[in-house]
Amino acid sequence: MPVYLIRHAKAGHRGAWAGRDEDRPLSKNGWAQARAIAARFEGVAVRRLVSSPFRRCVETLEPLALATGLVIEVVEALAGGSPFDDALTVVEALEDDTVVCSHGDVIPAVLDALARRGLEISGPRELRKGSIWVLERAEGGRWTRAHTIAPPAGPDGD
């Protein structure tokens, strides 16, 4: 059973946002991506939803939370700019069938650390917003394989 790492869906442009970056919401296109991400999990047993505290990450998981009836757990160690070893500790402790939403700096750092420990990454290293990483592990808990699912297609523009 896998763990899923999602890079948050599209948010409005950082330069156009006057508030704190942590509060920057999903754009219209990002909400469309978030709904499409939730649809990709239809029929998948999801036990837990875990997110960075940044608004755009929580919002990315909201349609999936609505569909599954699960509560989104916010974990500070998954925030953008957090030390990767804190995020790695969180990911390594996750049970199977957990969906995690984080950032474009956190996810590659975690993947690189797991690869140094033997994780085999197949296919392209997709890091666009809305991409989904599927991480699998062996019976003893050692991470073995990972692949990515491209982000949902949608309108361009942000």
C-alpha cells in the first residue's frame, strides 16, 4: 500500500499577493486541479490526509477531504522552507494509504533522501504543481519504489 505525496495545486502569483505567502490561496485553476486530484483518488482507500499548514496545501486537499469524510491534519514540518530532515521524519512515520500535500522544495528533498537510502524512482521526476508521487515500501517498512502521476490537465494561465 502506498503513501501519496502531492505538490500543492496552482496558487495565485506570489508577486501579486499582498499578504503573507503562507496565506496565499489556490487560484481558480488551482481549485480545478484540486477537484481533479480528488477525482483521481475515487475508489482508492485513503486513511489519512496530512498537509503543510500553508493555505494552498490545505485547500488542495479540501475536495478529497469532502469526498472521503477525513479531516486534514496540519503538520508544521511539511511547510515550505522547513528543514527536509523534519519532513523526512514525518513521511517515514506515515502509515500506508496516507495522502500528503507539501511544496516544491520539500518533496524533492524528501525523495532525494529516500533515494540515497535505496528508493528506486522510475519515470520522470514530475514536480509541477498538482503532481502526485506514489511511494511504495516493502513489508519491513523500507521504501522501495516511487513514481509520479502528472498533474491534472487544466487551463493555463497561472
